[in-house]
Amino acid sequence: MDYLIKPRTVPFWSPEKKSGVSTNSYLMLQFLKHYGFSSFQTVSDRTSSKTLILNEDGVLKVFDETNLKRWVQRWLESIDEKEFLKDGLLDTTTDQFPSASKYEVLSFWVGTGASKWKSSVLETLPVYSDEGYSGSEKINLFTDSGNTCHVPFRNGVVKITKDQISLIDFDEVKSQGAIWESSIINRDIKLEPDGNKGLFEEFCERSMYRKDVTLSGEDWMDEYRFDDFSEGQYRSMRTAYGYLIHTFNNQDLSKAIYFIDADSDLGRPQGGNGKSVIMRSIEHWKKTVKQDGKLTCPHV
């Protein structure tokens, strides 16, 4: 991010004695609010612990006291030294002392414990919640609609509809609500031209090929083809996969997605058709948790 002095920024420090600096908790609170810091509440209980966040131009970033200290340090380091002097934007001149210099402020800040501000400042930041819980302000979070899916990458957001896949600017998404930094996939994306298939798409399609006993050839792959049954399975898999990477949540119609082998039955599992590879690929889109589904029957 670019560290800039926002209009109406009031320094939270003041000169004290010779080469000394002191801070004001209330001014520190106003400074953090001015630069987008707040607390986020995830449950209705107002006494529950809150999460420190920074709303950076519509992107919500999770912080703790140490991250906050480093953020303020980098902000101070980024400001030109002249702005700390008399008539600068961060002039703190008083009747008794000249304005605190940049490195006096930095020296004081670096020597301050990261947890010093927790009770006096951080716990008095404004509280936001997605649900607008009592005692909090409602914050609009961006989410998919029933007919449109969005997947954010570093260089933009992939917008997916029934008819089109396109790469749009972050501003189009953030104008509809804030997004979590953790939801942004940490790499750039490049869309294939219309009609071109990526390697993963081709792999998924080929995993649906069925062996045709009427075919034979020198290459065993010639014995497999994409038939009507394959088409139905492929459509089902794509529908389920799209549901898994979609953030639209219809609470009246919750679904659980199962990937099973088409030719398996109880006591006779089948494998080797790419099922696990396709399931594991979800990790590249969403945060996942692995649960071992094997059950051990007690000895009777």
C-alpha cells in the first residue's frame, strides 16, 4: 500500500522536554479510526472477543497489536522528514518546545510495547459486524449472487456467469461491499481466450471418458470416448464444483457435495479416475479442512 498523510490527520504525539515525545491515547484512537482501523464482531454476544481489522480501500485485513505497531512504524518511516518540522503537515510545535522530529517520534514508537494500547485505545475502537449486532455498526461485505460467482486474485476478480467468464477490476466488487484479504488468491490470473481449454479443464473432461468395448486399437486410449453418460457426469461434476467455489449462501437450501466412483458399490471401491485430484484442487480456491471419513468399528 501507499502510506500517505490523509487530509485532517492529527498527530497523536507531542514534544516533551528535550528530545522527548509523549502520546495522547484519545488522539491515538482518532488517528487509528481516521486510517481505517476498527474491531470486528462475529457473534451476537457483545462481550465476546473482537478482531482488530484495517479497512484498506474496501479490503479488510486482520491485525493484532504487533501488526499494528509495525503498520504505524512503516507509516511514520514513509513520511518526508520536513512534514514533522514547523509548518509541516505533522507540526507539533508548542509554546515550550519545537516540533518533534521524525526520528524522535520513531525512536519513541519503536521503544513502546506492542500491547500498551490494547486497553486504552484498541478496546475503544468502533465495532462493526456483518449482521449489525447490538452495540456494533453494520458493515456491508461483498458476496456472490445466486447467478454470479466472483473469485478474487491479486490482479483482479474473475467474474463467472452462466454465459461468460471475465476479469474485472477490484473497484467493481468493492463498490458493492468490503472483501476479506484472506479471500484473495495470492497470485495473478490470466484467462484463456474463448474456446481454449486449460489443462485442468481438459483433465476433468478426460477423467469422464468411458471405455467402449466395441473399440480397439494399438493405443489403449483409443478405446475410450466421451459419450452421453460422460456428458451427464461431466455436467454434474461442473455444477457441484461451481457450487463449492461459490460464496452465495442460500440458508433454506443447504447442500453437501459427495464425490463417489460411478462403478463402486458397498465393499467394492473404485479409483484411479481422478476423483481425489479434482477434490484436492478445491484447496486452490477456498480454505478447506480435511476430515478422515474412515470409521473404526468397535470390537464386539
